[in-house]
Amino acid sequence: MDLKQIEEILRSVKSGEKNIEDGVRILADLPYKDLGYATIDNHREIRNGYPEVIYCEGKTVDQVKGITEYMLTKNENILATRATDEMFEAIKSLAPDAEYNRLGKVITIKRKEQKISESYIAIVCAGTSDLPVVEEAYETAKMLGNKVEKIADVGVAGLHRLVSKIEIIRGAKVIVVVAGMEGALASVIGGLVDKPVIAVPTSVGYGANFGGLAALLAMLNSCASGISVVNIDNGFGAAYNASIINKL
Amino acid sequence: MDLKQIEEILRSVKSGEKNIEDGVRILADLPYKDLGYATIDNHREIRNGYPEVIYCEGKTVDQVKGITEYMLTKNENILATRATDEMFEAIKSLAPDAEYNRLGKVITIKRKEQKISESYIAIVCAGTSDLPVVEEAYETAKMLGNKVEKIADVGVAGLHRLVSKIEIIRGAKVIVVVAGMEGALASVIGGLVDKPVIAVPTSVGYGANFGGLAALLAMLNSCASGISVVNIDNGFGAAYNASIINKL
Amino acid sequence: MDLKQIEEILRSVKSGEKNIEDGVRILADLPYKDLGYATIDNHREIRNGYPEVIYCEGKTVDQVKGITEYMLTKNENILATRATDEMFEAIKSLAPDAEYNRLGKVITIKRKEQKISESYIAIVCAGTSDLPVVEEAYETAKMLGNKVEKIADVGVAGLHRLVSKIEIIRGAKVIVVVAGMEGALASVIGGLVDKPVIAVPTSVGYGANFGGLAALLAMLNSCASGISVVNIDNGFGAAYNASIINKL
Amino acid sequence: MDLKQIEEILRSVKSGEKNIEDGVRILADLPYKDLGYATIDNHREIRNGYPEVIYCEGKTVDQVKGITEYMLTKNENILATRATDEMFEAIKSLAPDAEYNRLGKVITIKRKEQKISESYIAIVCAGTSDLPVVEEAYETAKMLGNKVEKIADVGVAGLHRLVSKIEIIRGAKVIVVVAGMEGALASVIGGLVDKPVIAVPTSVGYGANFGGLAALLAMLNSCASGISVVNIDNGFGAAYNASIINKL
Amino acid sequence: MDLKQIEEILRSVKSGEKNIEDGVRILADLPYKDLGYATIDNHREIRNGYPEVIYCEGKTVDQVKGITEYMLTKNENILATRATDEMFEAIKSLAPDAEYNRLGKVITIKRKEQKISESYIAIVCAGTSDLPVVEEAYETAKMLGNKVEKIADVGVAGLHRLVSKIEIIRGAKVIVVVAGMEGALASVIGGLVDKPVIAVPTSVGYGANFGGLAALLAMLNSCASGISVVNIDNGFGAAYNASIINKL
Amino acid sequence: MDLKQIEEILRSVKSGEKNIEDGVRILADLPYKDLGYATIDNHREIRNGYPEVIYCEGKTVDQVKGITEYMLTKNENILATRATDEMFEAIKSLAPDAEYNRLGKVITIKRKEQKISESYIAIVCAGTSDLPVVEEAYETAKMLGNKVEKIADVGVAGLHRLVSKIEIIRGAKVIVVVAGMEGALASVIGGLVDKPVIAVPTSVGYGANFGGLAALLAMLNSCASGISVVNIDNGFGAAYNASIINKL
Amino acid sequence: MDLKQIEEILRSVKSGEKNIEDGVRILADLPYKDLGYATIDNHREIRNGYPEVIYCEGKTVDQVKGITEYMLTKNENILATRATDEMFEAIKSLAPDAEYNRLGKVITIKRKEQKISESYIAIVCAGTSDLPVVEEAYETAKMLGNKVEKIADVGVAGLHRLVSKIEIIRGAKVIVVVAGMEGALASVIGGLVDKPVIAVPTSVGYGANFGGLAALLAMLNSCASGISVVNIDNGFGAAYNASIINKL
Amino acid sequence: MDLKQIEEILRSVKSGEKNIEDGVRILADLPYKDLGYATIDNHREIRNGYPEVIYCEGKTVDQVKGITEYMLTKNENILATRATDEMFEAIKSLAPDAEYNRLGKVITIKRKEQKISESYIAIVCAGTSDLPVVEEAYETAKMLGNKVEKIADVGVAGLHRLVSKIEIIRGAKVIVVVAGMEGALASVIGGLVDKPVIAVPTSVGYGANFGGLAALLAMLNSCASGISVVNIDNGFGAAYNASIINKL
């Protein structure tokens, strides 16, 4: 809270430079700014080309359609994650230019040009079953204005495949590692690079995998430094996080 | 793997510039380089002023003393985490300039000057019981050459305290949030900033806290974007991660 | 156990005012009264306008219909929770005035006027996905004769929204906080009010949420005082509890 | 945020009624008030006779002594929970009138008279091993200005003992039920009363008790309405919560 | 292993009383007898009127039909648990006298008269949702030749209902208590009787019930003596166990 | 509730045989009797020779001594479980005839002769590390007036040892099986006998044993019929249960 | 890494026997060989008759069809696990000689003759519900060139059945034990043989089985030596492991 | 069961070749042989040089001393695991040639020469904190007559160290991989070799490691084939298993 700013407003009201109505309006905003209103705006709306985000899981098709309709009036880019075929049909009726990444369950609508980062995010995954999470991360990272490289199917049971891709992984500014089963890929990559690694455990597996718990615990306990972890299957969160870092 | 490098060696062997023995020696090393040897060196030794790290938990006093003795011969900075009083006594007998942060259980020995970053890492914690983890993170971040700001005791049950410190938190390039009990601080800060947040759940609490599980799950499930998580009480890992990001 | 009451009966039997058969009948009921029969009656039937409650989960449409039919003969208000569309159709055929809150899966039949409390219960929730639990709590609280204020979508990732509603929350006599994911809203509100807070974790979330476990543990470990917790998704229980407090 | 209030201040500054410094001071406080500063003060300091609270677990004797020393300068009542014998010795050297409930591990210092509530809180427990939690709750409730009735050792395996105490339990305005092992007492009492019941699972038990988890789950799943739950062994939290309700 | 028996055989072979072939046949059976072959026969086939048992879960309709067809050739009573409607149709085509308890998912075929015990098993349950498990236990106990008394809907939230049935419960030789949610009924009954109580936790409940875990843990931790526990929803096992005890 | 009893009292009051005060006194006791007072007495005190039981865990030496002192005045047999050496010293100073089973941590004082059952309880265990639980069960069963046979160290990894003892196991009226690690002994014995088996998982083991959870789950899921389970390490409960069955 | 091999290449380049391009190509492959490329080849392709493996779970019918189409071009044997009926239809349209083990959900295509081992793998299971896992293991072991013996339905509740098959089990070089529920079969067999036992817990069971966790923990805690464990329901993994051992 | 063997005995008894007493003695042993007595003997005693094993955890010093004393009379080699310093002192007083591996907590006494295998077991570990488990496995494998190679500190965070040791690992007949934290080493080695891998999770780690659960789950879910798992910290079991395989 900037006391000088308040003082200045009071001075300009006293001097008649500002009228009282303007003073009220400005001062009424202060607590919101202090509390982070602008920040949240920054997060979601103010920065050029940042998309509106809809998390579709647990919402009805009508709810998703309604939210999209409203957002389209603002002429912003839109990113809808965990979207079903039905939701895509509904959105397409509103925005014929909407695109659907079926594997990643992501709908994107581009209405504004974005400046794409020069540095890139590498999204690496262990097996083909992890691809849905990879695609969610990929579409998210792209819509947030990042250059992205996908490196798929480099699980630790075939180290030579990983080694043949290691230079492109090392070239990234931040690395997203997506892996289910035992999640060992995060540790192996963490030992080969000196960039921040964001690990995404996936629910790929069965039995003692317990819905991704095995990979989650493995990643949290990684013996390699420089690794942090997001929720199971949270491709969006990993990409969002990577995007913040990539744009620092 | 650099094909040109191999070609060159072959040429110089063919031309007699290099003898065969030298060619064998150089080529025999190639896979190691490809596998990240240099990288790991970069991680731990090559960069100017980066410390040697000893994780003392589960080691005897004698083992820690022995490792330190060897490291001192390399004249590098040394960072020993989870160190006991007895270990400090043993190390001090080797290096009288060793310092001990008792709360954080961290021993530091400085033998080389480091360049300190201009941007800073903010380390924020919820309660006074989280301070040991804060101190581990603080000492680690400092030894890795970062400017650091500590903001303690800004738990969500007293939001006004957090708000009064929000500007210094927002000014950081990356934020480490340390919180036990229900770990809500990570979500609240995540909603107020647009910087990467590394959340460290602590084992502070009792009963249904289950040794930090409550905070860990809360942080993994945060409704705020831009948060990633490290292991319970892993102040070192959070700081290491933050340091990589701060130096990008 | 009221000794005077027993004494009086014995006296009136001795005097011949009551015959022995009546004495036996009355005395035979005593233990039941002592054991809480009246209390349970008070809970469910005796107080003016208190509804009969049917918990529909795990019951067949026929069972729910049968129970409703019987209850309608008593001319009481009826509240059926966790009710499906089919159950609503069946009940409507019996009671055309039945109403269905589809989101909250609650059927209500009003046959008696209730006195509405002057003080109100605030039901606050973090995200739109928590609304089904909010609606269950809302309909329950209303049918139990409470004035209710709903405040939706004030999750901690956007504190300014919460702050703009804080006065209406503080005005309540008791507050129900409904939140899934990391459940941090309970702690934040608990730190801003001095009223009893009943926290309802919801099963909203995925991965390491473990069906609401993350929010449940977070709420049980809240660093804010004055918070107690009910079962995951238990909107009915929270509202019932809040109603008892609101009417003290 | 009251726009009229801001307008008035601006008018009085413009008119010269208030000088600019006073205007700055008043306006600078606004956001804090909105954020609950006064509320938190109310919680802890402003209400007459409310004690300062120190949670001693995880603090050193010196830290507890230091905090107490500072608090004594404010001449408030002090309540220290989870305090050891050593902490009591340290505090007694500062305040010879300090008292120690060794079973409940609670230290109390009374420097101000409190108004005691007319309605009472009943604290009921199942077995003698639950008494430490009962005592923590008891001392807390008393220090917060409540009349309290303790009813011990009325576990469900001997219902007749519970029945003989049921009237005193029913007479309370709010009931705290403390039980370990299978925690059934909360359900049984919940079925016999129409007052809010705050259930405290305790860690009493062994084997498949898992440190209180059995009782915690039982209480969260109670078939009786009107029950809410706090953390395992959290006598303080239950009493704090009960106190808020008792004073409504 | 009876040495005398072997000695006798050897003697009678030596004396020519038995020929060598008979000696071989008898001796070859010895280990099987020692290992419990007869016992298992006793368990399942030898005792008069004991039924053949088919556990249908995880079997196909054809498999169940095939097993039944074979069993019918032995002219024994048959008990099929966890049976679906389709399985009943298939069995009925083989045995028109088959009966189906749809709620309990149990098919019974009676081909032999059983002697019914004079003492009885009491099967008590907390709520109507527990009835499927009660019915599985009821049909099992009946088919094993026991007199059975069912006492339904006497949950601990309405103790007066339980008390009104206590004499019939006390009259049993062994008591099966079926309860979901918090499973407190086992403890309450365990405190009121001096007969063996077999507790069956059910999966009735939601949220922190975790599929019956809450009731299971509660029953294992019961403060009342004389209670033992079977698997969640295991009505068959409880009845089988009770039958062994009832027939001692 | 005996209506005839009430009628008789009313008659004798009416006739003047009893005065009103006596009538009140007698009637006031009725509900207690109905609620099981006599039963609980039966459980603990009324039956000839049944011991008083003290569960020492979580009690101080002084508390145990005090309880014992009081119980000795009643001249009953006393059984104290989970007792330490210190407790034994304290009790011995009161009752020089007290005996201590150090392995089972059980103290016994015999002041009354008991009639010993003719049928016996077999207590079987898998390994020598399970002996403390066996001894707790053994002393309990003996003090409750049962003939007992102990069969130790017959784990399933050496089936021949078990087979050599199978006849003595089969001769019992009820069998207590004590096993840690994977708890397979309960299933194997359950398949070899037709008597009720009470399984006691022990906390013997390490790693993925999780304090007895492995054995507990195994026993609850036993493929053999006729097995019920008590809490981990609960030798007392198993013996108490077995005693009720043995005396049917 | 074979230094001689490098030396030879250098010599032949120097001498002009090999030109530089060939030298580069050969040397560029070295690290891959070092890193296990050949090994993995060995695992999957190089050894005579070893099949290509497709893990179908989580793949679409089209994906499985595509992968199979590609593999068929290599004229290798193919093993597809966790395959649905639809997948079999799709594959059959490509390879009319494909066979489907519906119970085990395994598709096999034989295009090359395999040498079958002389020693055999015994696959033993406890109950008929474990057969799907047995069949997956059986088909896998056969396709990997092993002689296999299946021994079904020898659960520990009927030891005599197991004993009658023990010689065929003992004759194997390695034993796969498949068991759900309490998984005791692994321990019992482990005590009867001196061959390596690979235990496969299955998800057969309900309630406190927790999807195979009970059997998994039991097997990990087995009191018999010589047992190792694979994931729940992992018939493929057990057979693969057994095959490696059988071919040593 | 060999019928011919029985026939022969009967014949020789009949003919007088054997007397009846001898016949009884031989026949009495038959069931034991059938049940695996010989096998277990083979396991523990019969094979030349196989040691007697004492698992010391949970035993008193006196018990361990007593068992050792008895075993020494048989003049066999002895292996005592999880032994303390005190136990070593006690054993040394009996057998001055006893040796103690303090790190692995293993005592060995060699009284018979063993034939050492030509093929070797490789025991590989990730970090120095895993060494106690490595040493337990090492001593066990040696005492069972195996040639052993230890490869320490080749965790996946430094792949180049692992690669430099890969040939010695590949040369083994069976590989034991010991790893705590995230246990990724098992997967990486499993992908690089074609030998059976026995994975031992260790309890090394903290926080979300949950006492070795993270590594255990990771290893069970390994994406590499050919891996089986033993209990957390079970170095003995892994070595025992490896020894059986090594000697096939």
C-alpha cells in the first residue's frame, strides 16, 4: 500500500485537480489492488494474448457452452481442458474456428495473435499411454505463448532412446517430464540436465500403482535435485508453471 | 554425440597427427560425456563457487567427518544439511571457519567467493514451527549464490500479516512457500503472485496430519496455478530448485 | 428420570385415581423416555414444522416411494436427499407439489408453515463444482427453518472476491464452508470471522485428491481456530449442525 | 468497503475539516479492516479477559519462556497448551501464580477477571485414557470464560453409566465428546441430545487404531446428525469451537 | 499320526490277516487323513444336510450353471452367494425348485431335510441399507441348519429401538452384528450381552467411509470385549462362523 | 422390561404392602436393569471367580497401584494386562502373592478358586516372536477359568511341524491363532479344523508389514471359512472371546 | 566398452581399409551399444523366436491394429496382452492365424518356430477366480519358449489338494504362484520347495482386500524364504521373469 | 507318495526281513516326507555347508545366545541377521571365531568349508545410506556359498557411474538391486540387462517416502521386465532368493 499515492490523491482532490467522484473511484480500488486483483488480472486477462481458461471436468455441456459464449464476447483466446466430444460440438456451434485435441481433451480458440517465446519448453514422456497428459500440457503451453518441443516414448527401460534425445532436452529452458508406472524418468532426466524439471505423475498403470500414487511418491522422493512435482495427470498445471518460468 | 568430433579424430589418426593410442583414449570417453558426466560436474563442481553438498542424515559422525576432510582438499565451499551438533564439532576440528545454523541443522564452510544474484528468492513460511525447514532452504539458497528474503509467520489465519508483506514477496523472481498443518499458504500466495511458487509441505502438526501428508496433498491439489511441490520438509530441494530458476 | 413423576403415579394408583393397568402402561414407557425417545422425537417430529428426512442413496425407487407415501399420511414436511430424477417422478405422482433441486439432488414437500429464523446461516463455497454440495446444504437448512445466504465461487486463488463478500459472511450466526481440492477456504474464512465454521470437504478434484481426502485432512489440520468438520460431501450434515447452532 | 465513508473523508479533506495527514492515516487503514485485522484482534486480544494462547509443541523451553515474558507485559491472561514440566518451571520463575494441569499439559496464568457464561459446555469422555485430552479442553474452555461440566468414563460398553449422566449432558448448550478406540460414544450421545456435538477423536488405542484414525473415521461417518469433528487429540480446538457456540 | 494304527496294520500283514495290497491302500491314505481331507469333507459334504456352496462373484453365468449341474447330481442342498438375476434364471432351468433372495443375492436349493438347531443366531443390523448383507447371512445360517432371528434397523442413533429388542438379542447363543457407516452398533451390543458377537462391517456410507474401512476399524478397536470381526460385507462368513459356534 | 414386575409393585403399593418411597426407589432402577447393568456385572463381577481386569497401557504406575488397591478390597481375582516391571513391583508391595508373566506383560492375583472348563482352548502361534501375544492370551484364558493348550512355532513355512500338532488343535472347542508377518497360519488351520478360529494378527514384522496391517488384511480375507479376527496384538480380546465360546 | 574394437577401427581407417565415413558411422553407434541397445534387442528381438510384445491396456483398437500391422512386416512372433474381443477381431483381419485366449485376454501370432525349454515353469493358483492371471502368465511363458505346467485350484483351505500336486510343483525349475484374497499359497509353497518362487498377488477379493493389497502385503511379508513378488495381476511380468530364470 | 516304497516295506515285514518296530518307524516318517520335511531340511540343514539362520530382531540377547549355543553343538555354519553389538558379545563368548559385520548387523560363524559358486551374484546399490541392506545381503549370499560382487553408489542421478560398472553387472547370473528414495535404479538396470533382477526397496528417505513405501511401489510398477521385489530392507530375503537362482 503506497501512502504517497493516497496523499497525492487527497492533495489533488483538495486542490480541485480531481473531483470527489474520481477520488472515490480510485480509492475504492485500492484494497483490491493490495489484495492482488491486478495480479489475478495479470494472470488471466491483462497480458496480451493470454487465454481464458475453462476447466470442464464436472461441468455440464450447457455450462461449458454458456461460459464460452460469454468469453467469446471479450474476444480473447480460449483454452478449455478436460473437454468431451459433446462439449466440442457445442463450442463449435458458437465458434467454428475452435479446434479440438481429442487425445489431450483440449479445445482451443485463437482470436488474438500471441508473441511466441524464443526459449522453449521440452515436454518429455515415458510411454505412449502418457500421451493424453502430454497433449494437455502441450496445448496449454502453446496457448500461453511458448515454443514447445515434445519428446515421447523415452522410458528408462530403453535408455538409448533417451540418450539420443538428450541434447534437445538439455536445450530447453524448462523441462516437463510426464511419466506413469514407477515414474523413474524424472530422476534420470533430473540427473542429466541443469534446468528446472517439473514432474507430472500419471495414472497410467494398475495394481500397486494405486491410480498414480506410485509415480507421485517416486517423483517426490527423487534422488536428483532440481525436480518439483504437480498433481497426478495435471498436464495443465505443469505447463502453466513451465510457462511462468520460461518467460522469466 | 557430435559426429564432426569423431570425424576429426579419425582424420587426425589417419593423417598420423594423432597416434592410435590417443584416438582410443579419446573415443573411449565419448559415451560418458554423452551420458551427462559434464552436466553432473556442472551441477556440483564446475560452476564457480558452487558448494559440495553432504546429506548427513543416516551417516555417522565419522563418515561425515571423512567426507568433509576429503572435500576440503578441493578447496570448495561445503554445505552439510541435516547435521547434528556432534557433526559440527567434528567438522569444526577440521575447519575452524565452519558455521552452524542449529535451527536449520546446516553447516557451511566458505572457501571461495560467490557472485550473488541480483534477483532474489523469497522464502515464506506459515508458522514459527516451520522455521527449521526455512533455515535449511535459506542456507542452501545462500550457498548457491542467491540473494534471499525470509518472510516468516504469515499463516493464512492472519491474512493481514501476509498482505503487509505481499510486495516483498511479489518482488522475488521465484518464491518458496514453507507450510505445515493444512498447507493453505501455498494456495493463497499462488493466487496473489505471477511468479513460480515452489511449495514445501512440513511435518509440523499432529493427529490427522500424518507427518505432513495433509499439507502435501493440499499443495498438490492447489486451486491456484503456478505451484509445484517438493517432498515433506525438503527445504534443500526447494532452494536448489529455486536457485536454478533464479539463475535462468 | 423424574422421581417426582414416578411418585405421583404411585400416589394416584394408591388413591385409586388411576387404575393399575394405566399405571403399568405409563411406567412401562419410562425407560424409553429416559433413553431418548422424546429427544429423538424432538429431533425429527415434535418441533413444529421440522421435516421428515429420507436419505435416498442405496434405496430403490420403490422403497423411496413407499416411505414417502407413509410420511405423507402424517402431513409433515418432507426432505429427501441424494434423490434421482426417477425418484422425483415417483414422488411427484404422490405429491404434485413436490419440488426438486436437481443440482443438489434434493426433493422437498412443504405441508406445514415453518417459522424462519432471524439470524442466518452463510453457506460459502470455493468453486462452481462444489455447488451440488452447497445446494444439498441450502435446501436442508431452509427446510429446517433457517434464513440462509449463499456465497459461491470465492476460492482462495482470488482473494479479492472473498474480501468483497466478507461482511455478509461475518453477519451470519454460523458459517458452512464447502470446498474441494485443497480445502484452504475453511482456514482463510476461519481467520477472518469469529463465528463457528462448519467445514465440508468435497470430492471435487482428481489424482492426489483421493476422493476428497486432501480437503478433509486440510480442514482437520486447519491453523485457524473455531473450525469443525463433517464428512466429505456431507452438505446435509453440515446444514443440520448449523441449524442446531443457529437456533440456540 | 463503504464508498460513502471514502466520499465523506474526501469531502472533509477538501473542505479543510480534516488535514491531509489525517486523511492518509484513515484511508491507509481501510484495506486492513476489510481483511479482518479487527476480527483477528477480536479473536485474540480485544474481548475482555480473553487469554493469549501459546501452543508449546515443537518449541524450546527458551522460546516458550520468551513468548510468555513478552505476553506478561500486556497483563493479559495466558493459556499455554502442550507444555512440559520444564516449561512450567521456566514460566513459574516469571509468574509465580502460574498453574499447571499436568495431565492436560496446560499452563494457565490469570491476571484479569473473566465473566463466566451462565450456559455450560459438557465435556464427556469414554475412558480414563482420554483424560489428557479432556483436561486440555477443560482448561481451555475455562480460560475462555465458560462454565464447564466434565463427565468422565461413560464409554458405550457400559451404557448404564452414560444413561445415569444423560440429564447433565442434555442440559449443556454445546457438548464436547472425547473418545479414542472406536469412537462410538459420539454417535450414541448424538442420538440422545439435540445440541451441537463437537467430537474429538483421541489417539488412545493400538494396532488397527492407527493413531486415532479409527475413531476419526467413525466420528466423520456417524449415523447421528448434529456431530462435527476436530483433529485427533485436539482438545484445545474443540473447546475453542464450543466456546464460540456457547457465547452466541 | 497314530503309531499304534500303523503297528496294527503291519502285524495283520505279517500274520497274513491282511494282504499286502490292502496294506498299501490303507497306508497310502494316512498322510491325506492327517492333512485334513476328512475334515474338509466334514466341512462341506459329510455332515447331514450341509449344503454345497458356490461363491458366484467373478464367475460367468455358464460357469455357475455348470457347477450347479454337477452338484445337483450329488443330491445335496446348494447355496449360491453373490448371484445375479441371470444366474438365477440359469439355475432355475436346471432346478425349478431353486429360490432366490434378490436383496441378499442368494440362491438356495433344498434337496435334503436339515435338523434345525434349538438355540438361535441373532442377526442384528443398524440401517436398512445394511439389509443385503443381513440377507446373505440369514440365508447362509438357515441353510446351515440354524434357527435365526433377524433384528433390523436398530442403529445407535435411536437407542430406544435397540433397547426394545435387547431381550431377543440376549436370548441368542451367538450374535451377528451388521453395520456400516461408523459401525458403533457392535460396541453397544457388545456391552449389553455376554454372548460371542461376530461383527460384519458393511460398505454402506460415502466419503471418509472409504468403502467400509471406517466401520471395519471401529469394530476392530471396539472397547467392548467379546467381539470378533469378519471382512467388509462378508455376511456369508459371519453366518458360517456363527453356525459353527451355535452347534458347539 | 417385565410388565408383571411393575404390576406387582403397583399392587403392593396400592395394598399398602409397600410404601410409596420404596416403590419409587425400585421403579427408578428399572431402566438401568433394562440397559444392561446386570449384564455388565455378569461380565465383570457376578460370575464366580471372574477376575477384575486392568488395562495398564497409558496408565501411570500410581494409577495402576491405586486401582489394584481398591480391587483387592473386593477379594476378587485380578488380571492386569500390558503391565510393566515397575507396575509389578508396585502391585507386589500390595499383594505378595501377585505373579508376573514378563513375556506376556500380565500380572495375576488369585484370591478365589475358579472352576476350570473341561473343554479346552488351543492357542497356536506361528513364530517365537509372537509369544508375547500368546502369553497375554494364555494368562487371560486361564484367569477366565479355561483349560488351555499352547502350541508354539508352527508357522506355515514348516508345515510338517503343524501337522504333527494337528490332533491337539482339532481337539479344542475353540482355537486362537496368533500370527504376524503374512498371517497365513490362520487360513491353513481354518482349512484343517471345523471349530471356530479367532485370528490375532501381530505386529511382528518390518517394512511392508506396516505394524501388523499385512497380517490383519490377510486374516480378514482368508479363503477358509470359520475365521474371525480381533485387533492387532489383542491377545486379551481373543482369549476373552474364546472363553465366552468355550463356556457356551 | 570394448577398447579393442575401437583400436581395430582406428587401425583400419589409418590403413585405408575403411574410409572415414564408415568409421564415423560405426563409432557413432558405440555409446548405444554401451547403453544397452543390444541388450534390449536381445530382450525383445534378436534371440531366436522371441516375440514382439504389445501391452494393449489404455490403447485404442486402431492403435493396437497399427502396431500389429507394423510388427507383422518383421515376421516375428507376436504376443498381445490385456487385449479385448474387439482388438482380436481387428488383428484377425490382419493375421487369420492369430489366436485368442479370452480368459487370459492374450492374443498370440506364431510365425517362427521356437526351441522349447526342457525344464519347466510351474504356474500354480489358489482359486478359479485367479485363472485370468494364470492364463496371461501361461501364454506369455509359452510364447517365450518355455515348457509350462498349470496347477489350478490348490488353495490353502484344502491342503490335501496341494499335497497331491506337490511333486509336479517340486519338479519345476521355477514356480509362479498366483493367489488373491489373503495370498497364503505363496508362503505354503515357499515352505515346501527349494526353487525360486515368483508370487503374483491378484485383485480377487472384496472389502478389506483393497484391490489386491491384502495379497500383495502378505506375499511381501512371507515367512518362507525364496519368494519374490511382482505387481498385482501381473501375470506377464511373472512369466517373463520365470522365463529368464528357466533359461539360465 | 511312493506306493512302491510302502509295498516294499510291507513285503520285508511280512518276510521277516524287517521287524515290526523298524516298519513302524519308517512308515511314521512318510507323511512328513510328503509334507516337505526333507525339503525344509534341504533348505536349512542337509545341503553341505548351508548355514543355520537366526533372525535376531525381537529376540532378547539371552534367547539369541541360547539358540546359538544349541546350534554350535551341530557344528554347522551359523548366520545371525539383525544382530546388535550386545548379541555379538554374547555369541563371541561362545564362539571366539564369530565375526560381526556391524554395518549389516550380521554375525557369521564358519565351522564347515563351503563350495563357492563359479557364477556370481551382483549386489548393486544406489546410495551410501543403502549400505546396511547391501551388507546384510552380501553376508547372506556369501554364507550360502555364492561368489558376490558389490557395486555401490551408482544411483540414477549420476548415470555415468552406473554405465562404467555395467559390464560387471551384466556378467552376473542374477542381480540384487538395493535402492531407497524413489527406487528408480531397479528400472534402469532392468532395462540394461537380461538377467533376473531382485529389487530390494530400502527405508532410506523421509517425508513422502513413508518408510520405504515409495521405493516399494516404484519397483512393483517398474516398466522394465524381469524384475521381482522383496520386502523393504529385506537384504537377507533377496540374497537367499538370488542364491537359489545362482545355484540352478
